Amino acid sequence: MTSAIDQPTVQLPSEVRMPMLGFGTWQLTGRRAYEAVREALDVGYRHLDTATMYGNEDEVGRAIRDSGLSRQDVFVTTKLPPERAGRERETIAASLAALGTDYVDLWLIHWPPGRDRASIASWRELLAVRDEGLARAVGVSNYDTGQLDMLVEATEEAPAVNQIRWGPALYDSRRLDEHRERGVVLEGYSPLKTTDLHDPVLVEIARDHGVSTGQVVLRWHIEHGVVVIPKSGTPSRIRENFDVFGFSLSEGELRQLDAMGR
């Protein structure tokens, strides 16, 4: 296993470091969420992804406190639901109370609130919340390039992160380049659900490295500089998904996996 300090990170604005491998908590609720997050932290994850709409911020916060880790050692992301546009302050206050912390490391707009300027108004509120120290960095989720540009044109500030569905089958080099050109970190969710883990190319690469096909998919993200947040409530799978730092993919293998998106 790789210790927390050995994990690769990406830099966000204001010198904020974000671990490239995170633990997703979508669909994990109640005791199951608490136990999964405790397991993830025990294994070595130092990046947790939650959201208001997941209904598990209380459990995530309690797991962090019970882990014995310092708050500063865990990168925490939560998200603003689109129906809360116009109630940003109320929402971040509720998230902080549920998590039991004075700040989050990253706050995202979960989905674009609509085609009107509500997204821009929400983005301005996120920037203000960041400036007040309630979030160390702010960003968006499920935005296309045009929507990113709308926010930049309105405020002259790009989101630090855009969290979207991503995986080899969804690979789009142009979209990845568009994020990099704008200084936006691409973060991929549902990496294993968006991938055929029985694909012969993936199976062969996994066999050559003595790892699972899921581990190859996660390593592929990291090799491309894409933050990735696998989710599982199963202890053995939580451990397996974290164990991706002991091998690397060749340029040829990356090209083969990239081709799954064509």
C-alpha cells in the first residue's frame, strides 16, 4: 500500500493540493457510509467526495473525526444541488454543520442550474464563499466547455475543477485539452461504471501487470493527470481501488486504452 504522503496530487489555485485518487460516496448512506469512509481512511485515502444530495455529510464528517486524523490531512469535497441556486449561503452553512468542519477543501455546483444566468449568479456566490474562507477552492460538475467559458467571461475566474463522467470509453482528448487550456482540473466520476471491465485489451493489460482491470482504469486516469473518485462499500474493493501506485502504464498501453473512446 502507498502511504498518504506518497500519493500524487494536483495543484489548485492558492496552493491548494488535491489528491488525485479520491473516495466517492454516492449512494452510500447511514451506517454503510460511515463504515466505508472509515475503511477508506484506514486504507490511506485522503480525499473524500460527498454532496448535499447524497444525504451522507453527517456520516462522512463523523468518520473523519473518529479516524483520529487531523482535519488538515483530509481533502473534503461537497456540492451545491442545482435546485439550491439562490440559497448558496444557507446550503454551505448546512454542509459545514453536517460535516462538523469550519471549511471544505472544494465546493462544486453539482449540475448547471439551468440555461439562464442562475449559474453565473451561483458561481459568483461560490467565489465569495471561497474568499471568506469557507471553501479553499470552488468549481463545478457536469459542465461542458461552453458553460465553463460563460463563467470565465462573466467573472474572469475559471472553476478550479470540473467533475464529469470519465473513463477510457469516454476518453476525448479534445475535451481534456480544453480543460487544460482553461486551467481547469478534470475530475472523473463513475470511472468503473463507464468502462467495460471485460474488454479484451483491458484484460490483457491487467494480466501483464498482475492487477485487476479496475486498477488499470484508475491508473489510466492518474497517468493522464485526471483526478479519479471510485466508489465502493465493500472493504476488499476499497483496498483494491487504492492499491494503484505500485505499477505504471506504458505509452503504448495508454494509447490502447485511449482508443476505447473512439
